[in-house]
Amino acid sequence: MGIFRKMVFFAFLATALAWGNSADEKNNIEVYQKCHSAVVNITATTLTRDFFFDIIPQRGVGSGAIIRSDGYIVTNDHVIGGAQNVEVTLADKTTLPARVVGTDPGTDLAVLKINPPSKLNVLDYNLNPLNVGQKVLAIGNPFGLGGSLSVGIISSLGRDIRTPSEGLLKDVIQTDAAINPGNSGGPLLDSSGKLIGINAQIVSKSGGNEGIGFAINGKTVKKIVEQLIQSGRVTRPELGLYGVGLDRRVLAYLKIPQESGVMVTQVMKGGSASRAGLKPATKELVVGFYRIPIDGDVIVQLDNVTVGSLRDIRDYLGEKKVGDSVKIQFYRNRKLETVTLILKDSVDKKYLDQSA
């Protein structure tokens, strides 16, 4: 009788192992089956020169998320870079040429367009508030292994990171879901299969997953994608100037009582700074091997925010919209002055490469 009971027990255990997926496992399976066909593999080919100056193709791989059934795909800007040729491989292994609709290096996002043979499966956005500890799933093309699923949680919210173009990207999602090279541009999903972010970066000493990955927040993705599809570009405010950060020592030499500031070196014709009357440096100060521009306006504050580099200025403007006003405090001839200007569009190229 004891032997019979053992046989029944092991038979039951085998059946449970074969058929008894946990609720969490079932959710993973359901999300993957629902969403994997809305994730694509991307191959970007760039022509470059080798040691002998022969032109050779270099291929990079990444992932993308289908966000419209007529063939619009969102991915990372760094996935496609300056590629001369971009191809998209669907989940059914169909490979199609892709057109770059628009890119935004500032948020490391890009939109591609394909002409699909049939209606595509798409991912919907979840724009509701997220929570640390919330389950997330990533589907992508790590190391060229398409259709891969990894699972984790949201480790932190509201992170700020630098994009490959040195833009400041705010409100980024940190996750421990395994993200490796090739996952870039793929979706980060919630447990219902909705898109909450686009995987963008990892923090790694080895080059592989070490449990710290970053995804661009879905709200940012939706906003940028809509602009790229509509006009092929993203509208951002710009002062229309270039400058060099100065430290306390240089400012003390110039008799400016500030810890940091930005010497204006070039003002673009037609830009906000030109209209406001800001003046660039006209002379140079030679200190050792360095040439430091002087005799121009030195910007020390935007509104109530202290600035010490061109990056500080760009980061602050990232919080503004075209048409907003900004109060600039600057020193001219050692005298503190203030001007208020209206921000123009950074992609209004009519004044670029032209000094005022």
C-alpha cells in the first residue's frame, strides 16, 4: 500500500510540473504571446572606410516597437545612427526595408516606417503612474537573438541620464530586467503587455547585463513620436548662441564676482540671443597653452538658475517650450544686466552658421 501511495504521489507531482505553471509564469507567457509579434529586429548598415581607405559596410543590430498598424516603429536614435540602409525583420522572419521618418538625438529616439504586407500587431501605451517594484518585461534582440524575453521589476523612477548626444534625459525608468546590447530600442512592458518605456541604456563594466538598465519613459516616447511622425522633427527652444564656461579664477581676473558663468562666443543671426542684443567675445586672453575668449557678455543665470557651462544652459532650456520667456542675467563691462527674451525654435535653421 505504501508503494502504491508513492506511485500516486510521484504521478501527481509529474503532472503538476508538466501542467501547473504558476500565475506569474502564465502572465509571462501571455504577455510574450500577445506582444512579441509587435517587436522587430533592426539592422542598420553604415558605410565606413578601413585602414586602406576602402569602403566597407558595418552593421549594427537593435530592436524596435511597432506603434501603428500601418508600419510606424519606434526605436533608439543610436540604433540607426547615420546608417545608409535600415532593415526591419518582423517576428515571422519577413525582412523589409525601412525609411527613417525622423530622429531626436536629444531623447535618443527615432521613428521608422515600413510598408507591411498586412496589418501589423501594435503595442498600446500605459501612461498611468508607475511604481517601484512593479513587474516589467522586456522583449528584444539581444546580441542578435531576436524574440528574447526577460523579466524584472522597476528598480527606480525619475532617474536622469545622458543620451549618447550628451542631452539630458529626465524621468527615466531604471529596471533590473536583463537588457543587453541589441535590446536597445525594444519595449519595456507592464504585466498587461502595454508599453511603459523604450529600453535605451545599461550600466555595465563587462558590456553585458549587470542588473541596471534604463528605459525612456512612455510619456516621453509618445510625445516625441507624435512630433516625429507629424513633422519629422522635434521642436525645442534655443537661445541661438555658443559659449564657453568660465571658472572662478578666470572670472576673478575679469573682475566678475561670480563662481561660474558662460562667456558668449558666437550669436546666431535671427536667434533669440541676437534679438535680445547679447554680444559675443571679440578678444582672447592667452594663459599658458590656453586661449580664453573675453570682452563678451558673461551669462551667469537663467531665471533663478545659476549656469556655468553650455550644457547647463541646454539642460535648463530642456524644461521650456518654444514661445516661453526667459530672464537672462549677464555681465557686460563688469556690470550686471538683465534681459528677458522669447525662446525660438532650435530647428529654425535659417540663422544657423551665420554670426550676427
